[in-house]
Amino acid sequence: MTQALPPYEVGRLAGAVLDSVGSIVVGKRDSLELVLAGILAGGHVLLEDMPGLGKTLTARCFAQALGLDFRRLQFTPDLLPADVTGSFLYDQRKGDFAFRAGPVFTNMLLADEINRTPPKTQAALLEAMQEKQVSVEGVTYRLDPPFHVIATANPIEYEGTYPLPEAQLDRFMLRVSFGYPTAEEEWSVLQRRMSRRQEEATLSPVVDARTLQLMQTALESVAVEDSIGRYIVALASATREHGAVLVGSSPRGSLALLLLARARAAMAGRDYVVPEDVKDVAIPALAHRITLRPEMWLRQVNPSFVVQEVLTAVPAPASGALPTYARHD
């Protein structure tokens, strides 16, 4: 078995990938770091923002820089589950039905405008995202690793959108928003478009699928000290006890915090997690897993504000002890 990469090498490669993507996607370094952390942690990413802010471009650029097979599926109101997973078609030459794989059979699937399709079609992605497999008419097909879904979503206030059910949201390791660029960043976008002299932007691969898997494996050697692990649990638990919350974060949220904090540490070249790693990913990892009480929407309370209050209220640890799972008697 090939030896896993050391954390400092993961950090170097991650920086090179971010520099490459950042040459096309202007001025969104913090958001791009979160997206890459989600990929390194083996998860799926939901990009939720207004149209035209670079969500689709970001997914395409990451696929190119990471050397992954990439497919884009436009989610529309008339999209059927078979359009996602594939279906059996009759082969006249063989006189039998043959399976034609759908676009989900790839390394990175861009589920574009995922909340414009009905829940039945959204649910077609659930098994693929969680189990890394697809079942069609009683036959199960494994998806080749690495497999990641980057989904884009428009704000739910937009006409023609279907809110993602909680079970679907919970499958996304984190939710990221870009926001509008500054005037200088927007001018840089125009300059780069003019210097490119073409609409399409392409990137050369920085790593390949095998190297990405080695980077993901390296995260298993990133140590998480006990007090930081308990801090993660305390943050998730506090979201369930907050007065504005109807349903708090599930244990899957705690796991997402742990995996993303490890990814942030490795991206910084460290083989151990510090509390700041957890804080950096708390809002993207937990806010979309929270359901507010109905009256909170009238007061325009945002789930992100709840997570921010939880971060302020829960004391961060300051211990340098070894994790118990790593100790040897």
C-alpha cells in the first residue's frame, strides 16, 4: 500500500490547487478554502447564493485543478430520478436490457440549481451521496472513488425553487456562500476575461484523482486532542438547546466539524487540530443543519447567527495534551 502523504505535503498541494482555482475565481479565497476542505474531508459541498456569483465556475475549476472526471447536471422541474442515476434500456442487438449509467457515475458531479427540481429527484442523489452507490431496479452499482457532489442552490425566496428536505441538507458536509465581489474584484474579473480572449476558462491539473485520495488518507493521521473533541460535541449540543432552535444539529454535524477541522489543519501543514480550525468551519458545517422556530423567521433570525452565538457562549479549550486514542501504555 502506498504510504500516505505527510501533512506538510498536503498543505503544499492544497495551496497550489487554491492558487490555480483562484486564478479564475477572483477574490473568494476564504470560500474556496472551505470548498477544498470539504473535498479533502471526503464530503459534499452545497454552494448557496444568488445567480451569477461563480458557483458553477468554482465547481468546474476545482474538478480541473484536481484532475477529476467531471459532469454537470442541470436540475429542472421536469428532471426524473432516472436522469440522475441512469436506467435500463432495451438493446435490440442483444435482445436484452442493458444499464446505461447516468451522470452520477463520475468523480465530481455538479448538481446545478438542485433546489429547482422536485423532492423525488433530489432524493435520487441521497443514496449516492451517503452510500457511494446507486440502486436501479434492484441492482446496486458502486461509484468509483473519489466521488463528490458540489451542488448549487438559489435562495429559497426565488420563484420556482423547492426547499431541500432536512435529510438532503444533512448529507452536505458544509454550505458555503460567496457574496458579491468588491468593485476591485469585479473589475479584475473583467480584466481577466479580456486578457483570456475567450469565454471558456480552463485549468491544467495540479494533482490527479490518486493524489487526491492520498491527501484524503493523510487526514487520518491528524491528531484531535480530547478537549477539542469534547469542544466539538459541546458546540453541536448547544445548537439543540438554543432558544431559537426547533431542531438542532445532528451527530452528523459533529462528525462534519471533526473532519473539516482535520482538513483545515492539514491544509495549514499541521498534524494536529487547534480550536481555531473548529471555529473556522463551525458556521458552514452547522448552520444548514439547524431548523429555527417558526417565529424566528418573522424576526429574520438566521441560523448562522445562532451558530455564532453558540461559538461565543461555549468556551474553547486550551490544552496541549495527547488524545487518549493515540496514547500507548
